[in-house]
Amino acid sequence: MAVVEAPDVPVPVEHPGAVGPIGRLGRWAADHFRLVALSWAAVALALAVFAPKVETALSGAGWQANGSQSVEARTQIQQNFGGLSSSAPLAVIHSSTLRTGDPLFRSTVAKTEAILHSDPRISTVVPPRPGSSISRDGHTALVVAGARRDPTAMVAAADSLKKKLHGLSTDQISVSLTGASGMWSDFNSANRTAMMKSELYSWPVTLAILLLAFGSLVAAGLPLLLTMLGLLASAGLLALLTHGFEISIWAMNFALMFALALGIDYALFVVHRFRGTYFGSGQSVRDAVAITMDTAGKAVLFSGLTVFVSLSAVMLVPSPAFRSMALGIMLSVAFVLAATMTLLPAVLAKLGSRVDSLSLRWVHSGEHRSPRFARWGERLWRRPHLYGPAATLVLVLLALPVFGLKTGMPSIKVVPTSDGSRIGYTQVQHAFGRGAPGALQIVAPRPDAVQVVAVAKRDPGIAQVSPPRLGGGGLALVQATPTTDPSSGATGATIDRLRAALPTRALVGGAAAENHDLEKALAGKTPLVIGVVLALGFLLLFFALQAPLIAALGVLTNLLAVGAAFGIGRLIFQNGHGSGLLGFEPQGFMDAWAPVFFFAMIFAISMDYTVFLLSSAKEHWDKSHDAREAAVGGIAHSGRVIFAAAAVMVAVFFTFALSGPLPPKEMGVILGLAVLLDAALVRLVLIPTLLRVFGRYAWALPRWLDRILPDIRFGHA
């Protein structure tokens, strides 16, 4: 963070009035501080009313592949079998000493049924039945509650039902709510607690890093202002959107992380450039703001566009959970980006020299070119064949474990062991078999029911088949219990065999089938999403830099950091190395959504640093057409910002890794590692050495392209 160096001699900036559209927007914001501030205050206050409701409005549901056979099966079961679909809550009554015939056990079952009947979101209640929902030893009984509402509403129903049912537990008998709705309810609760803990850790750490990076408490507070504004606005809007769309609770997780991380990134880049321009060139505060936005603001705009480009590809996955998570991030980034383009320049103009108020004694206002990073750039220029291959070798070695990566849908292990849904899940497995919590639901026309039962009984992966249950629409429902755990690959293979052997009009559903269908959809869409992200990222970077070679290198080097992060992630989350330190129980695989979604997120963050570095290098190239000055000057002017921004982002992501359920840990560790490796080895080592190796060819542009592309420059003449 190198804030102790003496500033170099500033170079006067000529023609401050000759700025582009972004610069003119910054000057307008500087001239209309009151209007800009009041407008943002109105937006914040309007959305702040809804923001506190976001935690209860968002859902853990939505993990499904739209258009899949399992979703169609759930729809038919909901309509024709009293809501006894995969979202139906399941109450587990268990006693190690009492049996179902004992008075206390019978009384507890009756009270459980009464509680379920009293909830308007429950359509029907199925009491325990011998041979199907009462264990052979008589110590465990199941009460199934039909879902009257959609999966999102049933998660909300589980929030209230689980507390009432748990209140029936005594020293002799326990009552737990499980099933998909109960599991997501418990996950949401654990997730909210983890988010609060992560925020408690991340804010002071972030402020400390920003204070060291800026050396001024006022300047350090500006990124946090943008972050809080973006988070508040996106939270309120997400809460509003739940009235028309199914929004996953994870949308808020990712929105928080990206609002914090990118808000700080953008403000760091802009405020750093403003201080260098205002204190280092003698410009008026109004002109300094305009020049800052014409240079750093333009880079921030392209950086924000890369985030939208990367996450828009996630929309190709036909799952409400994925689409709402991408939407949550894009909303937070949109607010942060809009505030960076308007509110931040207005505040900077208002503060002027006071931006360095409450500064540390060693701070040098006007530092824009870091002598320390300039020396590092010179070293890379002199020895590219040493540093470049070394960084590449490290990244490749870290990425090698990726070839043994296994994926699967999140299991019950994502829920804390003390929560009711996991306790009930374990009790069901012990009483009815490993596959009982993930029983398959086969819905078919009544004439096919006998054949469905016969096919299910012949399958080696099925332990038990229930008699057909007749419902509306001329349909029959058969429940088949697998021999294997719902999250195992063997259960997925059983589902595929059944679908191939069953009558054509039979549909296989259930929670395990929905997870299996989503996993297959993810596997099918992952290559397309990655390809779209890479292609759109290249086009955007090429459009911004107007240098096809360096744009391609900027995109391809992202893959090294992504591969290395996933390689380490496989060792941690699949093999369990460090699980004790991080406090989680490994599933034996990485969550299936990680490759596609994390790739898009990592790519977006990596391109953030790519734009900061290469836009600065392009600025020097446009001024000097000297490859050495472009490489060294680019890292000298952006290196400290990249270093500080990466430090903040790693700290933010790692705080999520230290608390909460398994998926946020997985997310925090992999994203934190990716940012660390990308900033330290790719942006600050590999890219500068590639600029040295390719020299002026890195910035070459064919004449025919030069004629049709608009003239985009990141410098100010």
C-alpha cells in the first residue's frame, strides 16, 4: 500500500475543459451537488423502507431446473394429491424409549397434527401409518403435511411451524420439522446469523485497510458510503421484487459481497485518481473532478459493464435461484456504479482539499504514480522470462487438482447439526433407510400404476415401493425409496434408469429428482456459460482497449487464476483438508453450481483489475507509444490501487468463509483465493511481463478495425 513514498513531480494537465461524456457528467455532478445528494437521499429513503423486510421476504427455494420432468411432476402432485409434493413439510416424532402405542407418543402425534392443521398454508395432514410412515421398531413416526402454497411460501411456513413443533419436545420425545422446506428454513436462519457475523468482522477490517491505503479517514469513508448506499438500495429493491418473482436468499448474500467489494474497488480507483489530479496538478476542484471521471470514471464504467456481461451469462441456466442470484448482484453493482458516476464526484467536489482531512502524518497528497510499484514494473521489464514463467508455473500447479473435481447438489450437511431439519433427517435415515429422506415420487396415469410399481420394484437401487395412491386427474402416485443417500451419484443413476424403463407418461419427481435434474442442467449449461462469458468479456475489453492481442491475453490469463482457485477449493471442500480449521463437514464433492456461478463471479472480479491495470497502461501508450512506458507506467499508476482493492476484497470474502453454513464458506474461500491469486500473480506479475514480451505488438490494431471502432481513450490531453 506504499503510502510513505515521496510524491513524484506532477505533470500539468492541459485543456481541462476538453473532456468526454463521462467527464462532463462528473462536472455536472460537481456543479449540482445539492440536486445529486437530495436525489440519492430520496432513492435511499424510499428503498430503505423495504430493506429490513428482505431477510424474511427472500427464499431458500428456487433450486430447480425449469421445464424439467421433476418440476412437472411436482406441479401435477400439487394439483392432484393434496400438495404432497417435494415441498411438503415432514414432522418427525421420535423417542428412544417410547413407542407409537404409548399414551405420550400418541398424544404428541395428535398435537403435531393439530398444529399442522391450524396453519392455512397446509392443505392436508397425513397421519402415521404402519408399514410406511411408522418405523419397524415403533420409535419413529412421520406426519406429512400437504403444501397449499408454492415452495417459497412453504419455506416461510416452515419458519413458524418448526418453532411450534419443537415446543412439543420433552426429555422423552422429540418433534422436528424436516423435508426440503424445513431444510431451507434452517439454512436461511443459519445464513442470516452468519451474514451478521461476517458483517461484524468485515467492516472494521475493511476500514483499517482503507485507512492504510488512503491515509485519510475522510477518504477511507467514501468507499464505505458507496457500499452502504448500494447495499441499502439493492436490498430494498430485492424485497420489492419478491412480490412478483421468486428471489433466492443467496441473492442477498452475493449482493452484499459485491456491493462491499466493488463499491470499494470503484471508489478506490476514483478517489485515488482525484487526489493525484487535484493536489498534483493545480487544477480547480471542478476541473479535477471532470478529469478524474474522464479517466478513472471511464475505466470504472467499463469495469462495471464486465460484471454485467459476466453475470448475464448465468441467466442461461434455467433455474430461479441462479437467475435471482445474478439479478441480486447486478442490482447492487448497478446502484454502486450509478453512485460512483454521480454521487461520488459530487461529494469529491464538495470536499475538495478536505478529502484528506483526519489524515495520517506520513500521507503525501497528490501521489498518483507509486515509486515502489514503478520499481517493481522496471524489475518485471528487465526480467520477464524469470517472473512470467514462475507465476505461470505456480498457477498451473495449483490448478492441477481441478482434474479430479467432483460436483453434486448441496446435501443436508449444509445445515448445522443442531438444527431440527438435520436432526429429523438423520432420524428418518436411521428408522427407514438411507434413501428415505429423498424418496422418489412417480406420478402416472392410473392404468400405468401397476407397471410403475413393477418397474420400481425390479430396480436394484430401490429399497421399498409404496402402493399406488389415487388422486385427481386420473393419476396415481407411487413412492419409491432409494437404497442410497439422496445426494449420492448412485441415486441419480437410479433416477435415470427408472425414467428409461417406466411408461412414457410416467414422471419421476421428488426432492432428490429435482436436485438431479438441476445438476444435469448445470452440467449441460456450464460450457455454454463459460464460452459466453469469455467471448463477451473479450469483446468488451477489445472495444475498451482497441488492442485485440492484449484483450485476448487479459481474458485468457483469468482462466489461470480461476483454475488455481478451484484446484485449492477441491482439496479443501472435496477432500476435506482444513475442514477442522474452517469448521465444516466435507460432502465429498463441491456444490454443483460452483463451476458455473463462481466462474462468472471470479471472471467479473478479475476483469475489474484487468480494466484498472490495462486502462492505465493504455493511457500511457496513447501518450507516448512507448511499450516500456505503457507497461511500467500502467503498474506504477494502478498497482497500489489493485493491491489495496484486492486486500479489501480478500478480507471481505474470507470473513464469509469463517462463519455460517457450508455454501457461504465455499463461496468465500474460493472467491477470496481467486482474488488473491489474480491480483498477486496475474495482474501484478503475469500481465506486465506479457506486455514486455509482446512490446508494441500488444497494442497493435489492424487499420480496417481502427477505421470502424470509436476512438476511446483513458488519458486526458
